[in-house]
Amino acid sequence: LSCKAGILAAGTTARVGTNMEVVGGALRSVRTPTRDKKNETSTPTLPVDDALRHQLFELAFATMDGFRQHLEGNGADSSNDNSGADSLLTQVLTKVMGELAKLYECCKHDEMSPGVCVLQLDIIIENDDGYESRFLYLLQVIANNAKDDSSSRYLNQVQKGVMSLLQNMASNSSLRAFKALTTTSGDYMFVRSNDNEGESFELEAAKVVASAFDSDNLSDEAKVTVMCSVLSHYLKIYGSDKDVMPSDSAERKTSEARYDIVTKVIDSGCHAAANIDATADDKAILDSIWERIVTVVTSLILPPAASRYDGYAHHSKSILDIVAIVLTHLPSRKYASAEPMLEQGANRAVEVAFECIEDVNK
């Protein structure tokens, strides 16, 4: 009620009876008045004091912060013999998520607007006292409190609500939401889960990142920045970039790799980067972005020698699709950067081909 757009922005108007309607959170009659309009005097609408409205909004939001703190304490004090309480908490959180979705619809262009996105090589954004940051923190705490029944093959209603709202935020160019989704997904964006039964919260997070690129509200700058963040995430796990060290505990299993999600991200991101490149005067940051893309593709077509056979045997079509996408959008001034990648990739492919022939002849 106290946000700038008002409760009507959430589309909450609902019919109650034949002559009653809920408007702005209160019942209103929709019956045609019978009194004489000529003698009717209109009640002047009082102007809303913006400072008081903002103060009321802050007080209401602070109450949600208190609820978040309660949930954090609940997670720390919970025990294994709380099935009844957990069931009740799930019901409460399911209702809360439905209302939070309406709240975000009211506030996404004002109080929780993500602001203007600028090109960068990774999502570098700090948590602050802003409403979007606090709102996302609440979602993360709710997700942590959404008990995941190991016997269930599907996400529960709370987890689905969190994922749906994060998708809505990401589609609104919220880099904070993208960062949370990318962090949550882990390596599920690049590797298939060993457990093929049912849904995974991490895998759904990875899918949401890709699906958010279909939004018409997502700016080209946001698409490129998110793509760079995903590629940086890939290099941290599997790459050998001199500036981004791979994880010590990560060992790439090429036969279990997946490329459908990252292919969609690269396709949309490269298209957006090409659009920006066509009109930008300063190419410095764009050159760094294209170099990041070439580095990732090099890692794809030059897998470690110990696993190169599996890499090509299982995913050659996907890898070639990604190479084709990058070459389609790569500006001509960056062709020289791609030449070593293509030459080394061709040589490696020939080596693998001979290895395949030797294995067949054995």
C-alpha cells in the first residue's frame, strides 16, 4: 500500500459479489448510484506526502527484516524431530512467497529497481541496505528454510515460489538475482547431475539463468554482463586462464558435461555484445569481453589430454555449435585472437581422430 506504484500494480483487484469489488485493499460498491449527480459534491483527494509514504514503506519493510531474522534463528535452532513444525512453516512460507511476488510486482520499477546496468567482466555488486538487496536476502533465507525432503522427486511449493520470483527479478535485469542464481547453480550449468530422478534446486537455478535471457525487459548490457559472469564461473571450475584459477577440487567429467544451458547463454550474450559493439565508440571493455569468450571456447575445444577422447566423442556437435555462434558474432578486429584457438583445435581434432582409428583397429 505504501510503495510508489501502489497495491494496484500487483493486479490484486478481485470481485467479491455482484455489487462489491476489492479495490486498493478495501471493499468498494460497483452499483450504479441513484442519487442526482447534479447536486453531488466530490470529495477532494488529498495529496500524498511522499516523505510520509516512504517512511511508512520503510517501517513495513523493517517488519519483513524482522521476519527474516526470525527465520534465521529458526534454522539455527531446528532439530530433526520437528516434522509438525516444519510442515506448518512450509505452509506459512508458501503463503508468504505468494505475497512477496505481489510486492515485487508493485516495487520492481521504483523501490526495488535494479538501476542502470553497465558492461563488466563479472557481476561485481555488493549487498547494501537497499530494498532490492534486503529483499533478495529474505528470499535466500526462505530458500534455506524450505525443507527439502530427500524422498521427493520435485521441488516443494516454497522452492518453486523462490525460483519463480528470482526469475522475475532476473528478467527485470537484476544482477543481484543473477548472481544468486549462478552461485546457487554451482556446476549444474555445465555438468549433468548423477541423480536423474526428479528436480534439483541447483539445476533449476541454472535453467532460470538461461530462460531469463528470453525476457524482452533484459537489456543487452545485462545479457553481456551475465554471460561474462557465467563464463567466469566456468573458468573457475574448469579453465586454465592465467587470471582465473580453476578449482582444486573440480575434476571435469567430459562424458557427463552438458552444453545446452551455456550454449543458450553464449548465443544470447554474443548477440547482445555484437549489438553494443556495432555502436560503441570505446571498445576497451568489449575487447576484454571478446577475449574472455575466446578463452572459454579454447578451453572447450582443447580439453585435457586425459579426457579429450571422451570430450570429443560425446559433445563434438555441441562444441562446434558454440564455436559457430562465437565466430558469427566476433568482430573482424578480433579474428587474430581466434586464429590460434582454431588452429590448435583443428590439430587436436586430428589427433583424436587418429586415436579413434587406432582404437577401432585394436
